[in-house]
Amino acid sequence: MRPRQVLSVALLSFSSFGVVSLLPAQTPSVLTRQYDNQHTGQNLQETILTPSNVNSGGFGKVFSYPVDGQIWTQPLYVPNVNVGTKGTHNVVYVATENAKVYAFDADSAKKNPNPLWFTDFLNPPNVLAVPCDIGAGLCQLFPLVGITQTPVINLANNTMYVVVRTQETAGTVVSYVERLHALDITSGAEQPGSPAVICSAVGSGGCSFGGPVMFIPKVKQGRPGLLLVNEPGFSQGVLFMGFAGATGWVLAYDASTLQLVATFFANDGITRSGYGFGGIWGAGGAVVADSAGNVYVVTGDGYFDSIINWGDSLIKLVLTLNPATGTYSLVPADYFTPSDEACRFTNGLDLGSAGPLILPAQGGTTPDLIFQGGKASTLCDSTPSIYIVNRDNMGHLGGQVSLSQTAKAGSSSSPAYWASATANHIYNVADSDSLRAYTVSSAGVSTASVMQTSNTFSNGSSPAISANGTSNGIVWALDRTENSDILPGVQPVILHAYNGTSLSELYNSTQAASGRDTAGPSVKFQVPTVVNGKVYVGTQTELDVYGLCPCPQ
Amino acid sequence: MLRWVPNLSKTFGRLTLVFFFFFVAFALSIPARAQTASTIYSFALHDSFWPEGGLVEDASGNLYGTTVGGGTYGTGTAYQLSPPVKGSTTWTKTVLYSFQPWGSTGHTPSSELTIDSSGNLYGVTWSGGDGRCHCGVLYELIHPATSGAPWTHLVLHAFTNTNNDGRLPNAPVVLSSNTIYGVTQQGGLYDSGIVYRLIPGKNGGTYSVIYSFGANNDASGPNGPLLLDSAGSLYGVTSLGGAFNAGAVYKLAQNGGSWTESILFSFGGGSGSSGITPVGNLLFDSPGNLYGVTEFGGTSQLGVAYELSPASSSWTQNILFNFSKPVGSSPLAGMTWNPSNGSLYGTTSAGASHTHGSVFQLTPPVFGGLWTETLLQQFTFTNGGLPSGRVLRDPTTGYLYGTTYNGGVSGCDGNCGVDYQIIP
């Protein structure tokens, strides 16, 4: 039995799709990355876009908004937002790597060509987004790292939470700062008590949260989308945020007070000197939660001992109250680690390159499953696999429920889920492979895919689903076509739409003549936001919006 | 002052060159000499990194290039690489300019540079510039009057994506008399790219969009620099569009005040055997044939080198060489003439013995058929990888220079890249 104090408090289900207590019924929102805390990637309230009207003859790019930095975050959407003197709008929100948050009219750039509001966290030349070659280096995010974690919106207090990373110069002193901001979604203004400094340190210095590992903002890159989770004792829920860079971290903040509640680090770098890591990224989707408030994080390469080092593992974290002190801890209550963990560590094959998917209960003897991809190679396994894990008993080392086959390189993206009237499917895209669907039922997940797209994706993709309940399912996926080693890359991202029951292609953004639907250049981590008849796609340079035509040239 | 870029249509005719080559190779029986390849500069994370495109050279033998990353603000640099002084073997790198991620000056350079007769440099950036569009700029780096003084950065045009202007310039510009021509990958009337012209002058000079790509089955998405012929017509390639939506070679001819586009060749025919996704610069030979490469297509679907010959209706294609993994694959830049023997130099971004790309030489056949490839350098990643720019040939020494985007010193994603020298 896990050590947890349970409070019998009925709370709102934060950050679930369509939870809009003060807004008209049937008006959906997208408040968090991949649509809900389980990262099912689905909007089941889409009544406008259907397989019959999504084709290049009647669907395409309807408008776009330029932005000043790359959009690695998923666009978020709230209908009927009262933006003061600018009236009431359906609003799409985007955050950029150049540390800006924009609020755009979600329906028409023609009527509202300028942002309804935007918040700039910079003050150049003294306060800048952090150049990627600072600290952790490598520049897998390039060239600037300002806001990478998809923000999360709490409609209960009209607040967007966003983590911003900056480089701040005062004279000859250069500091690196991570801040948690709480913005009023109607104006972009800071809420009372905002921002909270997560850590501010000069040079390569860091902050101690009480353990043996320092949190060093110079190298710490937040990548997974923020998660707002209903936890007993917290009126507005708890924010969970994951970080990569040297050592993986999860920080938990009280969404009401912006106070740090608890921390977890995935690797101490001490037990085995020189070996650390366990970065938490999952292509932007490494942190998920079940409806009971348990948080699951997947880690990248790192030393593993199942005590304090959790490289290449899927870990269940339980926010646990110590009644004696009144303080909280993030307790690793259960975990799954692939049996080839040591080989993965040696060969740089992150389990945590792909985000986990918590599946809806499927019935049977093992109803609660997690679908976990990751990098793969025949170096470590003769058959590259996806792991199916029982979240009620995660099996520890090598204890998966079953394996499903995947392409040889594995994946660096996240799957999605949809239950049609006849079958439940998981949609997953491995690198240099087709988008494939696996069936899932009370008997578990199919060992092989049951259908696939005719085209392949060079760098994987994190799909999204739009459907009207169990009907009219469409799988949406973005294709970054060019060599992944060339950053930032110059080719437009391609938006694909497939029939959810057959994976036959309905549409892609290269079909229309005259470059009508050409999107901006692609980024990684991006997930299309499909809501209320529109598809919102973040790129390096602009937010592209697709919908039913007329589609201007 | 701008200068006319050397027009290779004025070089020796190919047939003449072929004859000359064989005269040298066989009649004179000059023994073959093994080439020497070396790394002349290794980029690093906290310096500048990921050199983009090729290099240009001034009259003193200094090389100039850009890096996508690094510099003072992390958003790229323009640099000079000076040859070793007497008694040394070390090249010296100097950052001429660090691009700023704020303001309107543009950042993240996206092409190699172009140099004029005064030593001034011209280039484009992928981001920054116009405060609303952030769609990149065309800039000039003005050579200092005094040696060692700082270079002056000047924005010549910030792309706006309004009024049919383009966005996202992705290729070096070409200079002609007092005019600059260039392309953008997107923007314009159909968001499929444009060709622009700038006549520098007071108040920013005269900027105009002379063509918007993308109407109907038009070429779409310029994917390399322009080539200017002696009549003032412009030639280039696009990555998409054309009859098979797999890219095209286009010509823009000026008639009075207007420009007319024609597609000379559409790629993708023959199930891709003609090549897919043309990329990089084009070259002329003396009879007026065009030479270029594609990134994909061909017998191995990993690119081709091709020749296009003018015909009465459309141009006809001759495949010079099919790239493949063993011999180098997927070129990302066009080729360079060696006028001394009529061969072509180029790079492949991947493949060859170590899978990290190559520098190749294509030698014309005696009696027709495919050209013969000689691998001058096969990158090992330690000495570079992913060459993405064209080869620079020093006309005096015949030495070759270029860049690799990856490989070399670790620290950057895919490592930080190198500049190399090959003595053929």
C-alpha cells in the first residue's frame, strides 16, 4: 500500500479536455498538452470536421499569425474569453522559444490581425532567452530556449501557468533564471504573487531543494508540458513540471500560492560518479497523471539502481503528505524499467524519448495500461519493442505486461488513443516509419500494428485525434521531413489527416495547388490542436490555422 | 561596389575541356597525384558552430562563411578564416559579426555569403528583421576601411510577407552590376517563394518582387541560389512544383520591365529516376547546358547529378551520375567547375565509406554515358560530417575548401562542424 494520505475532497478535474464550468455547454477547450493529463491526444467533441469534409477541395490553410520565435509548445484554446475592451473571443494561445506568450483570435486573422494580447518576458539586451549553447549545450533545441514546456490553463481561476527560462546580465554578472508565471488568460497580466522564481543562480551555480543534487538553471531545460493535477489539499491543484539537462527533475508547485511543494530528481550523479542524466523530456510529453492524481514520468539515459537513480525508467510518483511535518514528498511508489536498461545506457537509447500514454480502463484482469515507446535498436533487442505496462503493478525491471513491435529506430514522439464504435486503437509513429494503429482491449494491446498509413514520417510524429465521440474519427499528424541533424531546418511542416478507422489519407498540406496550404518551417515536439473546426499548428515562424475553406491564396 | 559574379558560361566549352583533360591525362601522361585532405578549422559549442553553406574567398586568400549557431548571442556568426602566416600551419578564425536575437537586424544566417569586388559581404538570415513578420533579412557586412577595425552590419531589406513580399530567404544572393538578386523559400503571392531584386541606393534603395512562385503547376519553393546568364536572365531550382510536384528548374527572362518565368525541366518523371528535389546552385557550360544535383530520386533514390540541354520545346535531361550509399548520397548543395579539366566538384551529405558524406569529383566520359566519380574525401565524423555547402575552388592553386555542418568537435548536437581543405 502506498504511503499516502487521502483526503475526501471532491475537486474539479483540472486540465481535462472540455472542463469549462463557467462557459456554455458543448464548447470544448484545449487546456494542456495532448488534450488531457493522460495524454490521449483526443478531442471527442469535434462536430465540424469529419472524414467527409476534410479534403483539399474544401479544407486547407485559412490564416496564420506570425510570431517572433519558434513554437515548440502545443497551442492551447479557450472559447468565449472576455478580453476586456477587445470583446469576447475564442482564443488560441501560443508560447515561443523567444519567451513570449501570444493570445490570438482563434477564428479570424483578417478581423483580428494583431494579438489580442501578448506578454514579453524579455528586456534585451540584459534579459534574453537562453542561447542553446549555454549550459547543457548540444543545441537539440535551437537557437534559443525560452519557453519549451507547453503551458497549462486552469479555467477555475482563468490562469495560464508557464515556465520561462532567461539569461540575465547585470554589469559583468550573468545569471540564469527559471520562473513560474501565472498569467490572467483575459489580459496576459501577471496574477497576484506571480512570478515565482524557481531558481536564479549566477553562472553555473544552482539551487538546493534539500537533497544532494543541485538544480542548476544554466543547464536545466524544461521540456515536458506542464501538468495541472487535482491533489487533495490543494484548492487549485498542483503543477508538475519536468526538466532535462544533466539530471532529470520533477518539481511540484501549489497552483494557488506558486509555492514549491515537493521535488524529485532522477539521478544523483554521485552513486556512480560521472554518470547522471535520467533527463525527463519524452518529446515534450514525459509527464502524465492518472485520474487518481498519481504522476508518471519517463526518463532518458542514466544510471539505474532503483534506489535513487532512475535512468531509462517509467516511474510512478505519489505526492505524499508527512502528517508530522506538514510537508510533501514525491515518492517513487512503483516503477518499470526495461530489462535492457544497461545496454540502453551504453548506447544512448533513451526509453524516455517518447512520452507515455495512460490508456482508459480496458476491463479484464489488467485493465489499467500504459503504452510506452522510446528509442530502439537491434543493438539491445533483436525485436525493437514498445512496452505495455500495468500501472497498478508496474513490474519493476523487465516486468512489462507485453511487448508490441515497432520500427527499428523506435520513437521520439508520443502516441494517441481513440475508441471507435467497433475498436479501440492506439496510434503511434516511430522514426522513419508509417503511422501505425494497434488495437487495445481487455485482452491487452496487439503485438503488431493492425493498419498503417501509406506514407512514412522521417522523424516520428505525435498525432492528435478529433472525433464526435466514437464517430468521425480523424487522426492528425505533423511531418518534419528533413534531416533531423540540420537545425533549425527549413522545410515546411506537412499536416496530414487520416480516417481514424482505416488510416487512409484524407488530406495533406501539399495537395492543394499554388502552395495554398504551405505551413511554416517545422519544429520538433509539436502536436496539432484540433478544436471547434480548426487545426492549429505551431512552426518556427508562425501559427498556422487550418479549417473549412474558403482558403485564401 | 557590387561586382559581376563570374559567369561560368564564359568558361571553356565542355568539349574543349574534355579534350584538354585527355590530352593532359594521356598524351602528357602526368602521373596521378593523391589528394590531401585536412581540417583547417574545428568549430566548438561556446565559440561558433554549425557552418552553413559554403565558403567564399577574397583576393588575399581569406575565406568567409557563416555559422548558424554560436557567437555572442547564440544565434549565429559571420566569420573570416585567414590562411596560416609563414612558418605556421594554423588558420585563424575571426568572428566578424554576431547576429542578435532581438531587434530588427536579423539572426540565424541561412546561407553562405556572397562577396563583391570591394570585399563586402552579402547574406541572408532565416529569422528576425521585421517586427511583425520575423521573416529574415538581407544584410551587408561592409569591409572596414582600416584593417582590424570592426565590420559594419547593414540591413538592406527585412522581409515582411506583406504586399507579396517573401519570407524565409534560404540561398545566397547573386550580384550583378549594381543589383542584388535573391530568393525566399516561402511568401509571395502563393506562399511558395519569390525572386526579389534590390538596387541599393538612398533610403534603402529600390526593392521589388520580380516573381512569385506557386500558381497552378508552377515551380514552388526556391531551393538554391540564382544563376545569371549574359543576357540577364535568371535560373534556379525549386524543391516542389512542376509537372510532378517534385521540383523544377526555372528561368526568369526580362522583357522590358516585366519578367516571364518558364519551367525548363520538371523532376520526378520516370518514377523518380530523373531525380527528386533539386537543390543548390546551377552551373552553365559554354554551350549553354545547365548542371545541377537533386537530393533524392535516381536509381537509388538518393539523388542524381544531371545535365540539362536546351531543345526546341523543353530542355532534355542527361543523368551524369546516380548517388547511392556506398559512393555518397543526397547532396544538399550544387557543384563547382574545375575549368582546368572540365570536371565537377560537389558534396554529398551522407553515405560513402563512413556514412557521413563526401567530397566528390565527377569526370566526363570519353564516349558518352555516365560520368566517373572520384571520392576526394569521405568524412568520418571525426574529421567532419554532413557537408551541406558547395565546394570553393581557389582559381590560383586549385585547392578546394568547404564546410561540414556536423562532425568535428563534440558538444553540439551532431558535433559542431569543420572547415576543410583538399589539395587535389
